[in-house]
Amino acid sequence: MEKNSSRVLIIDDLPVNRMILSSLLASRGVMSDQADGGYAGLDMVRSNDYDLILLDHRMPGLDGVDTLIRMKEIFKEQGRSIPVICHTVEEGRDNINLYKAAGFADVLIKPVTPEQLSELILTYLPQLNDTSGSGEDGGPDAGTGSDPGSDSMVYLDDNAVKDELDKLPLWLKIVPHIDLNAGIRGCGSAEDYVDALYVFRSSINDKADDIAYYEDQNDWNMYRLAIHSLKSMSLLIGAKNLSEMASEMEKCADKKDYNRINEKTPELLAEYRRFNKLLEPLMEDEDIRQIMTDAADQAKETPKEMVAADHSRSVLFIKSSQGIVAKGIEKNLSDGGFNVVSVPDSPDAIINHRFDTDIIIYYPETYDDSHISITMNLLGELCQDDSKLLCLTGDVNDIELAMESKGAGRVTHTYPRPVEPAGFLDDMEYYSELLSDYHRVKTIFVVDDDPDYRSVIERWLAPHYSVSGFTGANEMMSGLSMVKPDLILLDYEMPEMDGYELMGKLRNDPETRMIPIIFLTGKNDRDHVYSILHYKPDGYLLKTLSKDSLLDSIDRFFAESLFRMSLHHVIDDTE
């Protein structure tokens, strides 16, 4: 399964703007990093490779134009060119020509709509598949309608989609009102798609009855929640028309247009119930049963069997010579119980041993400045891709030279000569403990009142994590009394207590305020994002993400948490 490796840097001093742009990019499968100002953005550009940069014009300290000028100098030194988009408010529309004259590739006017961002992605990241179309709920000022699966069409190329479609039975390929391509792209495989279809079909009668009951009782809050749930699941399986009808009714509920709801709900329910007949063979087809059996067998694999090997007490020591200092460091590590894999400072040797250790120590020596830069760039990529910790030791001048390279952004700590053995070994023990904890099976709570969507997410996560699902706040709080999770995936709209209120309760309790929370929701409008930001969530993901996008986002969260924790441990050379 080929993944999109494009990465965008967002530079903006306002957290809400960064959050909105990041979530819109994520919904299209594009990863992003964030910087809260010009100086921070310049540091990230020096340390990382980006395909596109979104740069706010008006920022304190260093404004967008000054940041761009310095950025261009970095590009020149590195021998590359990256398109930089000016991200500015409506008042800046009259200055578009001025911005372009200053060197910006293009101008993006706030607030950004999903359509605008899609057009930008297609223009400046042409290697991506067509991801046009708005997200599930759209972003700020989003247009109406959405294209199911369109924002998750980045991980499967056309050949991969065809291979998965070939696994489906013929009768399913001719079922009307379903876009199988969108469903496969969203779920990632034929097995997961059939599983989602089965969950969807199994709940039609109950959910349709609930919607009809809430409408009859004028319980518009529960009506809206049920419609929102229907929209999410129909979007996931590629039922485009049903998703658009549900989206229209949700907007009517927001506008309190109850006459329109009463007029159009029977039509929506008729379309919904039609899938009872269309998908009836799911319950009987032998090919479908085999697909589901294969998926069930895969799900039986315990998470521990899926976790990468733990090399937390192994160190890859990269050096250019066999000097006495290098030998002393090796002996110190070996005496401390670490398995030391020593390799010469060459790309081939490093790559050949990239999977043997979790800690890398590089001893740069100045015999060729460009060689140190090449090695550091390689190590930076390996540590980011494989979640390894990188430390430098050696002469001060050599370390400073290494820290000027792009890979410097992944360095956990530096140890200039003379290295204090006890403190150095204490740090290695701490990093080893961090890595050992990183490799253990993580526990994730999924909190969502929609049993269908929650079931699908639990099945996606189960081969990799220990997963517990909860219908709402009260049920999850009971679960917290027994298990403290490593991450909570939290929906926004729920009865009893919505996601915002639940996050506030968790953040205000000393026992739970440090538990990471990532919102997994369909809400992406500015008002909801502003309210959520108050309690500083650890992430914000849209339900329109494909399976692979969701898994990648969670993997990246845990990997970046590991790196941040490693940076917090600074050796005290005076001890």
C-alpha cells in the first residue's frame, strides 16, 4: 500500500488557524507540521524537508515577508526550492500582486474553504491523487455537499483499488447507489470495506426507526445526532446520495427548519431502507463470508504480535575511526548492559543496520564537511520514519557542524567531549525506558455514541492497540476507574455530555488531565474548533479520514510524544 509522503509546514501565530488548516490537510491525507511564528518556522525549514509552506503574513516578531526573505536564503543554501503560500486575511486581497512580487508563489485568503485548499493541493502537490471535494462537514464557510471518499483518496493508487475491487463478488459490483471505489479508498481494503458494509446493513432497521421516532417526538437534538451518525457511515461506505440527503437534514436541524425536515425525512428514510434489500446478500453470500472470515482471522492476531521488535537496549554507534574516546564510549555502554552495534560512518552500513537498534549515537569527525551533512540528513530521516532517538558525541566543532544540517531537528541530546560517563549512561537508561514504554501495546479509548462508526474504528485499531469503546461520558468515566488509557479518541457530538464538556471534565481533574485526547469528529467549523482549543487537545482528526490516514496519524502522535519526552530530559553536567 503506497503512502503519500507529502508534508506541509503551517506557520501562523494563531492556534485556531493552524488547527483548521492542519485538519483540512489531514482530511485529504496530507501530513503537516506547525510553527507558531517566523523564527520557529525557519528552524523547522532548516531541519526538515517540506513540499509546501503556508505562511501567515501578519505575525508578531517576524512578519511573513521577513520570514519569506530569510527562508529563501535557506533554500538557496540547501539548493532547493519550495513553494511558499501567503496565508492572509480578506483585507490582504488587494495586495495579492504585492505578495507575489515579494516572492510568494500564491495567496490564500482566510477563512479557507475545503475547495480552495483542494485546488491549492492539486496545483502545488500534483503527485497526489485528485482530492477535490469538501470534507464531511466542510471547513469554515464550506460549500454544501460532499464527495464520499474524496478526501481519503491518497493512499491507494488505481491499481491497488482495482486489486481490492476484484476481491468483491459480482453482485456487489452492480449494486446501485454505492460508489465502491470511494468505499475501498476510505476503508483501505476489500476486507475492511465488507466489514463496514456489514455493520451498516445490520443497523438499518433500528437506526431508521430511531430517526422516525425522534422526528415524530420533535426531539430535534437526538434527531440531529442520529442523522449525523447516518451521514458518517454512509460517507464511509460510499453511499453518496444518502450521505448528501443526511447532510441536508443535519443543516436543516442546525437552522431549526423543522418544516423542511418533516417534508424530506420520509424520502431520506425510504432511501436508507432501500439498502436493506440492496445489501441483503451480505448475509448469505459465500464469497462475502470468506472475506469476513479472513478479516476475522487477521483481527485475532494479538496486538503484541503486531508490534515491532523492541531494541530499546541496543545502540547503533556510528564512528569514523577507532580512537580511544570512541572505544571508551563503547565500553561504557557495554558495561552498562547495552548491546552496542558499531558501524563505520557510511550510508550503506547505517542502512544495513537501521532495524537493529532504537538508539543511535553518531560520532562525527571533520574530514569532510559534506559527508557529515549527508550522514545527518540520512539519520534525521531514519529517526523520523522509524521512531528512533539520535544523540551526538565528539568534538564541539564537529557537533556544531552536524547541528547545522537538516537532520539536526531529530537530535535528542548532544554530548561534547569530555563525556561524563555516569551522566551519559543515566541518560541512555532513561531513553531505553522511554523506548521500551513506546513499544508496549498502547491502550486507546474510543468514545462515540454511534455504535456503527465506533465498531468500525475499533476493528481498524484492534490489530495494533488494546481498544475499549464507550457510548458516552458516563460509561467512559466508569472505564477510567479501572484503566488509564494512553490515548482517548473523542467524538464531539454526543448525548448526556458532548466532547467539549467531557474534555473539560478530564482536563480539570488532576487524575486525568494528562491523558492525551484527540478529537475524532465530523465537526470542523470555526466555532467548534475555537471552543475545543480552550482545553488544548492533542489532535483534531476528521471522521472522513481513511483507515490508513487514521492509523498513520495515531502512530505519528505516539512517535512524536516519544521524541518530545526525550527532549525534556537534559543531562546535568555538574552532577
